[in-house]
Amino acid sequence: MDSKKIGNFIAKRRKELGLTQLDLANKLNITDRAISKWENGRGMPDISLIKPLCNELKITVNDLLSGEKLQESEIKTKSEENIINTLDYSKKKQKNYIKIIIAATLIIAIPIITLFSMFLIDFNRMRNNEQVVFSTWGFKYTAPIDLSSEKIEIAIENYLTELNDLEYKHHKDEKYFVASNIYLIEETLTKAEYRVYAWVYGQSYYPNENGEIVSGSGYSCPYMIIVGRINDDYYVSSYETPRDGSYYPQDMKRLFPIYVRYQMDEVYSDGTPERLKLEIDERVKEYFNLEKLD
């Protein structure tokens, strides 16, 4: 349907009948803005208003939909065209309604989905004792402090210290000290056992015959350590280090993930042993009540 042509026809018939837009609007119980909208071709009368409008304008429905006063010979042909045009217009209008409904649904749904997704992210983080990201729910959540990595590190260093004291002491009052740099802690599915990849620095110290604190045997090498857990207590169940010589490269591949190996390859250029030695030096001074360590 040609809305512009129909609008001009409505305006023409209204004027021929001596009606203002307000007069016609009052007869149809609508606003004069609706009449103006029709006459400007910016819209069509609602289907419930078509018959009353035709009665007021003293025209037929076919006249209105054709946008002109029809002759008797044109009525049949125009009627068929108007039926087809009306169906096409209804389909277009229905499509527009569907588009509006889809758009409105998306406008409502997207914020809801976004908020729900944010809630799920925060809820999942809270379940894992992690700090929330969004805090959009009117409350704050602070995750409990997780000291598992620190406890694992302490368990490893205590175990290796005791082991070294038992197996490698060569002097009276000799004491081993161990410091470690942990690269990765892999948690098993049961969360009761951990595979720990670390670089360990160990060094013994003892007082000589002059009472001076001197260093004894020591080592600096990578460790793959299995740490178990009972409740909140951690313990070393086993460990393995790569063998020396030609076995070293293949043992490194077998024991350590490639990501960890890349980091360990830089150990002598990134200062890891030096930092671990500084940690041990502080422990030695405290243990032997020294002002400084030569």
C-alpha cells in the first residue's frame, strides 16, 4: 500500500467534507496528531479504525486502500490488489513487531545475562576461597589467607635440613641450612598430594678449632619433590634430582615440565643461587649468634 497516496486521499476527502483534523479526530475518538500522521504518509490507520474512518469520509474501504475514489469498473480489480497489498502490509508490520520484540528482549536479556555471569564468576571464586572480582551484590568478600605454598616450602626445607644433618655431617656441631625457590606446585585431583618443582640450595657450617664459623659441604640443584598432606599438615613423601653427567639432560626432561625447565636454564644468570645463599647467611648468623658471616 502507498501510505503517501492514502494520506493525501484522507486529507482531500476531509477537506471536501469541511472537516478539520480535530473534527475528524473527535469523531474517531483519537488525537488530531494521529490524523496528521496519516495525512503525512508517516503511518496507517489501525485496522479497527478503517471502517469508522471510511464511514466518516463517506468512502469505501477499497477507496481508502486504493488512495482514490474508484469507478464501478475498477472495484473488482482494485479489490484484489488491495487484499494482496493489505496482506503484504500486515506481514511487514508483523515483521517489524517481531524485530521490536527481539530488540526489546535483547535489551533486557543482555544485562541480566551479564550480571548473572558476573555473579557466577564471583560465586565460583568464593567457593575456591579466592577474592571476588565484581562485588556487585551489595556485600564484600575477603578470601581467607592461603598459606599452603608457604607451608609446603617450610615442609620441604625442614625435611631436607634434617636429612642433610643425618646423612652428610662430617664435623662436630656441623649444621646444614637449606633454602629453596619453588617454580611450580601441581595439585593432584584428590588435593592431598602435590608435585613440587624447586631449585634447592644447601650449605653446611660449623665452628673450627679457632671458634670461627666456616662453610662445609653444599649443593645447588633442581628437585622434584612429592609433598603429601594430612589435614593442614604437609610432609615430604619422596624426592628426585637429576643425575650428573650424560644423564642430566634426559632426567631434566623426565622430571620437569618444559615451562619449569626454561626457568631453570636461567638459574645461573638470574641470581637464584645468590639469593638463596643470602637467605641461608641470615639463618647462619642467627643460629650461631654472629654479627656477620665471613
